[in-house]
Amino acid sequence: MTENEFEVLDELYFVQPFDYLKETLDLKISDILEALNSLYQNGLIKCLTSPDEECFHQVDIIKEGKGLYFLATKKGLMAHNTL
């Protein structure tokens, strides 16, 4: 897990919108999207269209990520806590 991925995952213990990540993290938007994409592809986060509506289709985070919410999965929480 990269440092950027770790920082993003650290903010996703609760559902958070992309804008929150953009305001909270000291990273470029492209770096946040890349970290989210990698975390998503590895099953460490899930995507939501609203705070309580999970996406069950394959999401293109680079294109759609700015309008989504994110949450760490159990696998993501375990990976984050073992580093």
C-alpha cells in the first residue's frame, strides 16, 4: 500500500464524499483519484452514490469518482490496521 493510499484509507472509516477527501488531504485531485482507484480495485474500499446507497456495478473511479462517496471495507480496515 502506498503512502497516498494509506492516507486516503485513513479517512474512510466512515462514509465520506470525494469533496471531503479533497478538502482534508494535502494531495492533488489526480493523486486522490489514483489512490481511490487502486484501493477499489484491490477490494479495500467500496463506492456509494449517496451516504447509504452502495454501487453494485463496476465503477470507473477516474471518471466518476468526484461525484461518489467512499467507505473502507472490512478487508480495507484490516489492511490499514496491520501496517
